[in-house]
Amino acid sequence: MDQKLMRGKNAFSLDELRKDYPNHTEVAIKSALIRLSVKAKILSIHKGYYLIITPQYASRGILPPTLYMDGLMNYLERPYYMGLINAAVLHGSSHQAPQEYFVFTSFPVLRPTLKKGLKVNYISKKEIPLSLLDQRKTESGYLFISNPLLTAADLVQFEKKVGGLNRVASILQDLVESIKPDSITKSFVEYIHTSTLQRLGYLLETVIKEFVLADVLYDHMSGYSKRSRPVLLKASIPSKNLNADNRWNVVVNTEIQLEE
């Protein structure tokens, strides 16, 4: 553990341990791991992968996912990025991050984990868009997070996971300060589902009053032939009225109120 920490590592795998101590038996290694776990010096965060609980985080008994997620995903050989509210906070949103984290990764699906009261939710996507990610330096290495624009789109698409459209709109109000018009590219428009782009554009224009970003997004959608059909603003609320009186073809079936 001391050697790992001296090299800036805050986690290790069982396979690493076997290579580092080839003369130790499997029973001896696992006995040592059990003793360290009982003393709360380490924590198994995934089968065969352990966190080293440094004195700084001893009271919590776990490290923040921002410090170990890159190492864990490298161990699992998966592309990933941290997103939704967690990414928004790292981009400067004033909204308080929840006591749960959202990590996007590839298939097959990873089950959520709950350790020491801290929950990590894994959301699987067919493709992880590397060109739409930012890399942040952390105490123990690096962390991939969605860039501000992808964060905005994910918040709209997965609004149920973060508390609904009112909260999403309020987070967007902070987040738009970090979104540059030239970040709206062909790759972004092609990657994001058309219905999500429609809802995002509607929120930017009508609720956030961010007209420049809204115009650029609309022009890109038009330029890349993103044909839109009427889409409900709140997909979970049934609506008999399918008339959309806005250029985004969004049926406004709920009122959006920004949180103070």
C-alpha cells in the first residue's frame, strides 16, 4: 500500500498483487486483504479491484469516484465518462452535486454500486463519443467527463435521473456560460438523438433565452437534414394535443419553472 501511494496510486487489482508478490500463496494474499479490509485500510469497489483508503478519507471509508474511476475503467478495459450533474458541477454549475454519481460506459451493462452510502450509477451507450469529452487532472491522475455541450444534451435526455426538467433547465442556465457556439459540430448533431436536440433547442431558446446557441443548433440541424417530428417536451406526460407552435416541433405539455 505504501509503495502504491508513493507512486501516486490509490487503488490496485488482485492481479497486480499476485505479480508483485509471486512468492506469496493465494491464501496468504487473500488473508492479508481481509485483514486490511477489517481495519478499513482498503475497500473492494469491484470484484478484484481495491481502493486504498488514505487518512484524508478515513472518516468516509471511501474515496470520491472522481479519484478512482479512471483506474477502475482502465482495469475493466472500458471507455467511459462522468456526466450529468457531476460533470455540470465540474464545469462550474452552482448546483450542489448529489450523493450519487453517473458514469456513462459501453455495453454490457454494469450494475450500480452502493458503498459506504455513496452510489455510482452506470449508464450504457452503444458508443462513447471521445471527441465530445474533456479530460480533467485529479489528485491521482485523470478523469474523463462530458464536455459542456454533451453534458447539456445528456441532462435533457436523462432528465428523470436528475430530478426532472425544472432542475435540468436550472442547471442549463449555469452551464450555458461554458458552452461555446463553435462546439456545436457535425459530430455532435449526428451523435445526439433528434428528439433530444429538439428539446435542448427549445429549452435554450424559450426558457434560458440563449438565442445565439439556439440559432447555431437549429442551423446545424437544418444543414445536416435532421428531420424532426412532433416530440413531447415531457415524454412521460401523455398529451392529446400534438400541435407544436415553435420551430423545434416540440409539443409543450408541461410548464418549465427555473429553480432559484
